[in-house]
Amino acid sequence: MDLYKLNNTKLEEVKNIPFKLEKDIQYLVEGNIQVLFGLEFVKTEFQLNGLRIDTLGFDQQSKSFVIIEYKKNKSYSVIDQGYSYLSLLLNNKADFILEYLERTNKTLRKDDVDWSQSRVIFISPQFTTYQKQSIEFKDLPFELWEIKKYSNDTIVLNQHKSTSQESVKTISSNDDRAEQVSKEIVVYTEEDHLKKGSPEIQELAISLRDRILELDNIEMIPVKFYIGFKLQKRVITDFEVQRTKLKLRINLKKGQLDDPKKIFRDVSNIGTFGVGDYEAVVTPDSDLDYLMSLIKQSYNFHNSQ
């Protein structure tokens, strides 16, 4: 990607400055892990059973562990390495829980963790075509992020996203690690959620989805219990697809939502599978224009943070 700085009417090229060491990338990410990925930092250089994890993080939203690896070497296999780390995690859950407790001084029980949402993030200045093609499946719990540093102290982080609709489960494998990971870890898709609803509710969900995605810089993230819509690192709203309705949540604290029609109820003392303190039932008769005006309140609030 070419990057330029506008100086009056002249464009000046901002040059890419290569990272000297893999450690430089690691220090940068670990010091800004919340800003970059919305994760809680747990441990650097976590060693267990002969394997070393560069960075161990925890996703408070999905209640799952996230393993981060940094690579400047283009010859490694992200598939082999990813399955090795996830197999290590699934076979040593108590060790990961203990590490979290010791490093954060917070309470976390084994049953509090959603192990099915575990994932591995690979970060590198550049991935090869082979490495990118190797994760061209819709349900692999691996992410590839390319990181660049520029001469004006700008950092650019871009995720390579698969466009394939093929499942990795359709590919035969003799790798026991892959088989174990595939059984325990699930990467959810929009289709997984939509099929829970009637045809009428599916149509409603798609219509609401399209309206939300019209907002600038919004990314859709299907997870275990809902389809979320993220602005930068914050989910601003989500909905849960049920047979005859949607459950829509807005990520604002109690007292922050201006809802003249009183459609949303306060769930701050109840809790939900989604985000925020407000939840509403949405049916085909609901006023989507009004709902969008409320969702935009969350969008504007988080966009200003």
C-alpha cells in the first residue's frame, strides 16, 4: 500500500520502514494490545510442554484465550503452528487458567472460559501467497495480520480475510491435532445464525444487517451467541436470531439511550449474551428506521471515544 502525506497541494511519499527485529513487533503489540485487538494482556513468552507462545491474551467479550505469534520468516506454516498451539491450549486448560490468575490477579474459573472461541493471531510484515491460501476456509480459528511501519511514525495493521465458503472439515487430514481442534473450537458464520430463524426472520435479519453496515467503518462479527457489529474494537450493537424474532442489543450504559418509544428494556441487572444494558425484541412489524436512530446513538458515542 502506497502512503502519502499532503503538504499544501503536494503529495510527499511516506516510506515504509522495515522492522529490524521480530521483537520490535512484539513489544509494539503487547504495549497496545487493547487498542489494536481489544484484548487483555496476560503473558509474554509463555512456555509450556516445550512450546513457547509469544503473547498470551484474553478476550473478555468472548471469554476466550487468544494466542499471538509474530513472524518475519516467510517459510513457516501457519496451519501447522496454529494447530500445535490450539492443541496445547485445549490439552492444558488448567495451566492457562493458572497463568491468567497469577498475571492478572483476577478470578477466572475453568467453566468461565469459552474454549470453543479460542483462536490464534499471526502478525507479520508480510505473508506469502501460500500462507494466505492455506487459511482460505470459512471456519479456521486463525487470523493473519500484516503490520507496516512508516517514516512518519504511522503503524498500519491489515487483516487478510478469507473469501472462501469452503469448510476445512471437508478436507481430509491425518493430523490428530487438527481433528481435536475441529471438534472443540468453532468459528461461527452468519449462516449459522440465520438458519435459526424462519424465512421471514431471516429476511428481517438481513435487512437490519444491511442497514447497520451502511454506517462507516462497521465490521460484522458472528460469534457464538449473536451477530455483532464492530466499530474499530468495540461492538456497538448485536442481534440474536431466534425462530420468530430477533433480540437486538445496543452497547450503551443504563441512562445513555434516548428511547422515546420505550422499545428497549434495561437489562443491566439481568445480563444477556450480547453487549450493553439495553435489549429489545424485533419482529417484521418493527420500525427499522426508528431502531436505526437508536443504534446510531451507540455508533456516535463509540466513534467519539
